[in-house]
Amino acid sequence: MSTVQVGIRILSHLFQKLQERAAQVNASKTEVILSALADYLENTRELQCSRFKLIDEGK
């Protein structure tokens, strides 16, 4: 699987929480971010599917 590099800016308090979580689970900051992003995208996909289903059913 190929990867791309992405640069982001985050608030300092979020960075602190990221560092804390990475230390808690013995993972890199990148691993924590990738896991959180994957979870977020999967959950929002499920919400979108639910909304589309409701629209399709005329609700």
C-alpha cells in the first residue's frame, strides 16, 4: 500500500492530548492519528449510509 505525507496544524492542547495518548498505548503519534482518522471516517460513512437509507425510504 502506498502512503502520502500530510502536514497539518493542530491546537497545542490537542497536540498534548495526542502525545499523552501515544504514550498510554505505546504507539507513535502517527499511529494514533491514523487510527482515529480511520475510526472517524468509518463512523461518518455509516451515518451517511443511514441518512441515505432514510431519504430513500421517504422518511
